[in-house]
Amino acid sequence: MATAEAKPGAAESKAEKAPPSTIVIFGATGDLTKRKLVPALFNLVAGGLLPDELAIVGFGRTEMSSEQFRDHMREDLERFATRKVDPQLADWLIERISYTAGNFKDSASYERLESTIQKAEQERRTGGSRLYYLATPPPFFADIVQHLGEAKMAAEPEGHFRRVVIEKPFGHDLESAEELNRQIREVLQEKQIYRIDHYLGKETVQNIMAFRFANGIFEPIWNRRYIDHVQITVAESVGVEDRGSYYENAGALRDVLQNHVFQLLAFVAMEPPISFAADIVRDERVKILKALRPMSNEDVLREAVRGQYGEGVIDGERVRAYRAETDVSPHSTTETYAALKVHIDNWRWADVPFYLRTGKCMPRRVTEIAVHFKRAPHMLFRDTTVEALNPNVLVLHIQPDEGVSLRFDAKIPGPKMALGTVKMDFEYEDYFGSTPQTGYETLLYDCMEGDSTLFHRSDVVEASWEAVTPVLDVWKTLVPRNFPNYPAGSWGPKEADDLIQRDGRQWRTPRPRPKKEKDC
Ligand code: BG6
């Protein structure tokens, strides 16, 4: 383990309270609100980051009173909070919540909503700033924004903001994403739109920038001269759970690879921005997506792999096949695994392949970026017992372990020259303690602050759809005949191994990092 100079918590950033505002949650009775948004707001309360002048208005399709909604939120908070619920802090939050039921497509509902918001604004003295959070199914996004426009709820009053947070998936392909962008921009200015990708709210994802750009020693070797290839893995041990009907039309490529994995790729590959300003950082991220080499049909056949899990065993438990999941067709051709080999056509990364993979029902949950360096250029130890030199691997562990590790060779003590592979490990919790977060805290806070660095601009969304369009097209045309092609509890289909082995490389097998004896 690396030696700490910082004391735990020493580098904790001191943030100001967010400005007065009303958060209006569309789809307030859904899963996202109870599992993520309310627990995240609670964590912000506990961190002293929310102003006294705050109101939260839930808007949903289920009829209920504000009192009933508050009761549900209180129960859900007990269930989903990521920290122990202090009753006083919970009261502080819950008493600021009100609710109104309505139909997202009906103008009269927006009139009722407006009067509920105005009442809350007066009671809580929030001024006129509002954050509309669209936590609804995607087909409602455009309608809601149109209605906000018609009801004059979107225009920013002098000195106050009106911002709209839009959940993923943003579109289903390039065409639908462009259309959605067009529709919402009829009502909103780009600076009012916050397209969310919850991966960008993860501390360890943001740490990629700190790691690369706050330390002088990594950037000089962060390029094609020293790096052989990069592997990015987002593996989940869960299946589709109760989201079968959504997932059937999405699949792993749309659900995770096109957004979360591409964002990890952008952070790890981008050029150093000239400042931390939102648009400057987003300019650099989008350049990476635009530099992705377009794939021909032949490239797709060779460099894109899809899979679907059959039944299997995970953690000693039998798991049913994807086709046997609720709301999934018994003949489904939806992929639950996707792997791609991509190239970034710029000076820094020419000829460096990036291998990307994501899948459901893998042996364990792990998200990591492994940077594989080139072997040492000269075999100095020829007349010794050393047969081969292992390349160095630097791993950015995103979740559930959070940290950075470096694998390198060292001499095994003794009279002969023999090498053993060792590793240096940094773990977040060793230095900064750990307070589990939902990932939405920073995003909600940033949005209230008006900092859009961690949100997608329309060009980011469109560039990432553009990059996967050839794959979507080929996969749509060619029906997969070998599904299911990997058992639940394995690391994916054999074709994915072939994809990387053809280049003389291997996927890493991430293993749990047992305390004090960690794998790199
Ligand atoms: C979501 C996907 O965006 O990300 C889910 O829709 C996936 O299918 C989830 O499970 C993974 O997020 P996390 O934070 O658990 O890695």
C-alpha cells in the first residue's frame, strides 16, 4: 500500500450550500426517486449542503395526498438511505416535500402543478429558481418539456434559474436522440438542459481527471509510446431484475456501453483541458467520441461481440436464463453482453486498441479501467532465470473497490536473479474514509449550482450514438443464432475471448481484492 501523506479527510473539499430553489420531480412515485434521489438529497442534507430555502415537489401519475407521499418517502428513506438516518435530518427533508398527481400529457395537470409549486415557493421562500427532474420513462421527456413551455414554466424569471434534468436513455439511436434534442431546444436553451449519466457522479470517475491532471508523473507516459492497450470493464452480477420490458428494447450496447463505458473512455483518453470550466472539459470529452474510428460492416463482424446469458450459477445460487426472465420473450435476441474493440484516431492514441466490455450476470460486479503498458524494451536479464518480463498494468478501480493499483516486477530476494510481480495499491477508504453515496449527490448539487461539467451536451450524446450506429445496424440485420451463448456466472461468450486473443492479448480476470492481499 502506498504511504499516505494526507490524513483521512484532510483533502475533503469545503463546498458552499446550494442556492435556494424548488426541485420538482416528475415520476416521483417511481423507483429512481425512492432508491436514488431522496437518499441522495438526504446525504446532501447530512453534508450541510442544502439551503434552508428549499422545497421539493413530487409530480406523479398515482393519486395521493402530500401527507401520504411524505409517509412513503419516510419509509423509503429508511430502506434506501446509504447512511444511518438521523430522525431530525429526515424531518428537515421530509417536511419540505409536497405532492401533486397528474397526467404528464394533460395541460390542466400543469396548471395544478404550477399552483402547488408556487405555494411551496412561498412557504419555503425559495424565490423562483426551479430544477425540473424528469425521472419518468423516456417517452414522456419531449411531452413534459413541451408542456413546461406552453405553461410558461420553463422561461427563466430575472435572477432565477429554470433547469431541466433529463435521465438516460437519451434517445434510442442517433436519429431519435437528434429529434429529442430538437424538440427540447424548441423550449429550452442548451444551458438549461442537464442530460444526466450517473456514472459521472461517481467519485472514482471524477478521480480519473484528478489522477491524470493533478499529478505530473503520469501524463508523460499516457500515450501510444508507452501504452500497449486499455481495457474497460463494466461487469454486473445481477441480471435484468424487474426491468425486462425496458431491457428487451435496449440491450447492453444501448443500456451501458454507449453511455457509461464511452464516458469512462472519454475521461481516460481525453487531452488535458485548459481549465476546469464546464464547456472546456466537455469539449475535450466530445473530441474523443468524435475521434472514434468509424466501423465498417466488416469491422463490426470482427470487432464487436454480443452475448446473452443462459442459466448458470452466481455466488452458489442458480440463476435463470435471460429468456426466462419476467417480461422477456422466450426467443429474445437482445444482447445482455457487448464487447467492442475501438480505436481513437488522434496523435496520442494512434494504434492503441481500447477493448470495452459490459455484461449482466457476470461472476462479480466490477467496473475498472486497466491501462496495460508496453514491455520494457530490452531484455537485460537474458542469462538469468528470468524468462519474460511482465508488462506494467495500472488499474483505476471504479467500483465496488475504489482506488488505483499498479503492477510491476521486483527482484525476489535471494542469490539468483528472479522476478516476482508485486503491486502498489491506493484505496480510497484508507485515506478518505468511506461514506457510501448513491452517485446522484454531486449531480444534484452541481445542477443547483449551475455547473454542467458532469452532464452531457447534445453533441456528446449525438457523437456517442453515431459511434455505435454501425454496430446497431449490423446487429439489427443479422439475427444472432447462437443465443444464449454464455452461462450466467461466466465472463461472457467465447467470441469475446477470441476478439482480444487474436491480437495476442487477454482480458483481465478481475478478482475481489481481499484486504491486505490485493489483486491488481
Ligand atoms: C444503468 C443501467 O444506467 O446503469 C442498468 O440502465 C445498470 O442496467 C446500471 O444496471 C449500472 O449502474 P451502477 O451504478 O450500478 O454500475
